[in-house]
Amino acid sequence: MGGAIARGLAKGSIIRTEDICVSNPSLAKLDALKLEFPAMQVTSNNAEAVHEADIVLLAVKPWLIEPVLKELPLDAEKQMLVSVAAGISFAQFEEWVGEKMTVFRVIPNTAISQLESMTLIASHHATQEQEQLLLDIFNEMGLAMLIPEKQMAATTALTSCGIAYVLKYIQAAMQAGIELGVYPKDAQRMVAQSVKGAASLILNNDTHPSVEIDKVTTPGGITIRGINELEHEGFTSAIIKAMKVSCVK
Ligand SMILES: NC(=O)c1ccc[n+]([C@@H]2O[C@H](COP(=O)([O-])OP(=O)(O)OC[C@H]3O[C@@H](n4cnc5c(N)ncnc54)[C@H](OP(=O)(O)O)[C@@H]3O)[C@@H](O)[C@H]2O)c1
């Protein structure tokens, strides 16, 4: 996730590549970044990375946030903290870095590597300008939305877990295609593009899915037959149940 964000930042227009400093214990990962973006600064020393930084972004596993924070010489007056760690609340950050620090919780999904992330952003002690800056940064890596912290668990289920459910649909549709005689690679491209097209219809037209479904369900036709079969098999109910079990508060 950290590597994808660093790459996204470097490709974006808001932060200059030479102003990005990435810290990681693995020299091989740093070498790969440096090869792709020679202007990027890299180090294995976290404290060195945050020295003079305006924005400090943490992309370690949630249980490493506290120990990593302990080694960082943060300045609550001048710096803001951005955490992508799932499940670490603002209350926990207040305990670790004090009450004054501006903190953002950011949850991208894995499509960030394609600059197509759905990124959730919650803010704590941030100004409108700081919120706008974060939105601008992550809107360059897909679509970013500001949400209240209390919606983090539910929206993470929709986006970070939800992307896996969409991939599961792609896998299932491919299996059907293969049984019907379509080559796997062809089925993969056909289904993936259909999913991308469906998402574009919703995002670009800002319409409700039922409006788009209505356009392809001719009375007595083959699509409505399939859709009703999905409902008989509990498709909608299964998605709702999956989202609900993935929503852990
Ligand atoms: N993956 C997702 O879809 C997703 C979505 C939203 C949020 N998140 C959050 O993103 C965070 C990272 O997840 P991930 O899947 O990217 O994990 P990951 O692949 O394990 O990446 C974590 C990185 O942190 C490095 N690291 C370990 N200890 C460190 C330290 N002390 N100082 C600096 N870097 C250190 C690791 O390096 P080594 O490999 O060399 O140990 C690794 O490159 C998690 O908190 C997760 O909750 C993930």
C-alpha cells in the first residue's frame, strides 16, 4: 500500500517527486522505487524520513503504528499525520501523539496501484485547506471522499472488502464463460471490461443501478431471466450479508 501511494504521489501533480521520502527496512523495495523514480528520496531510517516533512504518512501494519510512532520526532505545530492503518482510531492516535496533532485516517483500496482507488478520508483537527489537500492528493489516484470516522468500518466494507467481492463476481462469470466454451483469457477480458463499463455508467451518468438495469432487461428477454435467477439464488441477500460481516467496528 505504501509503495502504491508513493508511486501515485510521484505520478501526480501535487507533490514534487524530489519532495517525497520513503522509508522502509527492505533495501530491495527502496532500490526498486529509486530505479522507477530517481528523484525520490529513500531511507531505512524512519526518523530521518520525517525530518522536515510537512505530511507524515504511515503505511505499516496496524500493530506497528505505535512502535513506529515512538521513533518519530513529530512536530504537532508544523506536521500532519496520515495513517492508512485499518482500525486505528483517532482516540488511539491522541494517546500516542497528543491532542494537538492533525491526523487523517485514509483507506484506499488495492486499485490505487492503477490510480483507480476508492479512497476514504476521515480527518481529526484538520482545517478545510488540509482536508482539501488530502482530497486533491488522493483524487489523483482515483476517487476520494471525506467521511466521518464513525462511517469508517461500514465504508471500508463497501470499498476495501467490496473490491474483492467484485473480483469474485469476475471469477464466477469467467467460470460460467469457460463452461459455455469461451477461452479463459477472453472471458477474463470480456467480464472485466463489462464490470468497468458498468462502473462507468454509474459514475459518469450518476444514475441509480436500477435505471441502467432497466435498459437491458427487455420484457420476456434473456437478461431478466438471469437476473431473476440471481435473486432466486439469494444474490442480493448474499452481498448484503457479506458486507455486514466485513463491517467490523
Ligand atoms: N492492502 C490493502 O488493501 C489495504 C487497504 C487499506 C489500508 N491498508 C493498510 O495499509 C497498511 C499496510 O498494509 P499492506 O497490505 O501494504 O502491508 P505490507 O505489504 O506488509 O506493507 C507494510 C510495509 O511496511 C514495511 N515495514 C515494516 N516494518 C516497518 C517499520 N518499522 N518502519 C517502516 N516500514 C516498515 C514493510 O516492510 P517489510 O516487508 O520489509 O517488512 C512493508 O513494506 C496496513 O495498516 C493496512 O491496514 C491496506
